[in-house]
Amino acid sequence: MFLLRYLGSFRTFILKAVTSKRAYGSVAITGLSSITNFALAIAIARAGTVQDVANFAIGFSGFVIVSGLSRSLIGEPSSARLLSLKELRAGGKQVSAYGILLAAILGIIGVLTGQLYLLAVGVFGHAIAMYDYSKLVSTVFGKPYIATTLEIVRTILIVASVFVPSLNQSPMRLFLFWLVITGLIGTVGILIQHIKLLPSFYHSEISHRESISYAFDYILGAGTTQITTFALGAFASPAVNASIRGAGTLFGPITMIATSVRALVLPFLSRGLRSGSKLSPSVNVSATLAIAAVPLLVIVNLIPAQWGQALLGETWVVSKAVLPILSIEVVTTMLTTIPFAGHRSLGAHKRVFNIRLVLAVLRLVVVIVAGVYGGHIWAAIAMVFTSALGLVVWWISYSRLLRCQTIDE
């Protein structure tokens, strides 16, 4: 009976969410991007050593930082303000400027630390930022087919590259090819949509203060993971980043679901609040997500050693030890998505900021210390601990917010 109720709520959530063209485009693009990243990570793990995978983890984090920060500086505030197509096109100038700045910073860090993967991201940083913005303009303006079509082409080219002998024998060549194709696809998207490219930090609609606010919010959220990866790369054994990256690769399809849900769940919860629903829809969706995720995680943990070796190569040895531990982290992170979105739907922005600030600092300190002094096993345990703590904090806070709202009404 309870299971049927959970499934009913989840079905309602999905049906309502996917009626939005923007949501459909976001989910499709996220899915295609996940396929591409999965293929790249597997190919690099198979071709390289533990050190190669650890270096790739740092380079990939650099890619995520550039796309995430450029999106939060201009893309997200533009989307929130529902700017016109003309204004979105003009916003490309600011994305271009921030892309150059971020690329220069990462490039310099790459040179100073000898991290070739990070240096490569610095070289292509501007193209990465423009690629991400071209996707956002396509979905925000209501024409997701542009970004989806380009993402399909990108996926086909990159997946095909892992079967090319001259590429799949070298992790760095694979990474560079991935960056080149991403940059080319982004350029095509920019040209098709007539997005401005001339760099400028001035934006007529979005102030620097607003941009910095969104960027800081990103750093406290997803950015914390990337900063942790950089710190572990600098101070911990390569096995730490390699094991986490390897496990994350195998969990890719599951985390893709979580990422897609994050894009869809906010409007669902907002509608539920307007209709008088309180905590039960959130609990039902969370329970259904857990029911769907746990069997998949069990399957990943039961992968035979031969298969794991075939998928991850040398990295399998260190990744298999953290798979059961990080499986718990995947579930807790997925379940945290719901109360976090609930806070946003209630407009509790100051509360969100305070919670994220405390949890981000705690996660950085605990995971880095555990990784440096305890190695990859203790780093994984620290990730589970901080994630579980965050889950408890977000749910308690969300339930109290709903209770206060009920009293006010």
C-alpha cells in the first residue's frame, strides 16, 4: 500500500515535470552528457594508471568548475530573470569574459603545479564556458532541440573516439579530443544562436553583486566537491582521487538520475505547496528514489572482478574497496536533493546559505584530513559521514520550515 502511494507521487512528479520543454531539454542533455563522460572516464581508466586517473580527476574537476562558475555568474541569474532572447545573446559577452578569466587562472595553476590536464582545461576554458552557455540559451528560450541535437553529435563523436587506436591508448589524447569536440560543438551552438562573443564584464541587467552571489552559492554546493578534488590531488596519495573517480564512474547512470531529478523537483514541490500539500509529497518522492536506486547500487557492488578490471583497468584495485562505502553516499546525496529543493521552493534563501556554508567547510576539512592521513578508505568514510550529516540537517530544517508555515496559516 505504501509502495503504491510512493509510486503514485513519483509518477505525478514525472508527468508534471516533463510537460515543460525546458525540463525535457535539460534532462535529455544531462543524459547525453552523462553517457559522454562515462565513456571518456572508462576509456581513460582502461588506458592509464592510477596516477593517470587521479590526474584526470583533477582535470575533469577543472572542467566542471569552469562550466559551473560561468553558468552561475551569468547563466543562472539570466534564467531566473527570464531575460529576452536579445538579452541572452548579449550575455554571451560576459560569459566570454569570465571564461577567459577562469581559463587563465586554471592554466596558470596547471603550469605551476605541473598538472597537464588542468593546463589543457585552461587552454580550452573559454570554449568550455561558451559551450555551456549555448546549451542554456537553447533550453531557456524554449528551443531545446538545438542543444539536444548538438549534444547528440558530441556524444557520437566522443563515444566513437574511444574505439580509435591512436586515441584510446593515450589518456591525454582522449582528454584533449574530448575538449576539442566540446569546444567545436559550443562554437557551433554560439554561431547558430547568434550569441555575442566580444568579452565584456558589463551586463545591463545583471549586476556584479548578483553574479558573485550566484557564484558563491555554487562554490558552497557543487564547487565544494571540485575544490576537495584539487586539495586531495595536492596533498593526498593519487589513490584517493583515483578511487573516488573510478567509483563515481561506475555510479554514473545513478547520479545522472539524481542530477535530472534536481532539475525537475523544484516546480513539483512548489505546486504541491500551493495546493496545500506539506511534507508527504517530498517523503514519497524520496522513498521512491531510494527504492529505485538501491537495487542499482547493489548491482554495481556485485560486479565481478574480471568486469571491474575490464572497465577500470588498474584503478579497479583501489575503487572496489570504496564502492560499498560510496554507495551509501550516493543514496544520502540523492535524498538530500528533495529537502534542499523544498527550501528553495519556500524561499528560505538565507537559511539555505547558512546551512550550505557550515556543511561545505565541514566537508572540506573532514574529507581532506581523512584523505591525507587515512588514504582512500578513510576519505570515502568521511564523505559518507558529511553527506549523512547533511541529509539529517536538511530534512530537520525542511520539516521545521513546513511546520512554521502551517502555524502561520
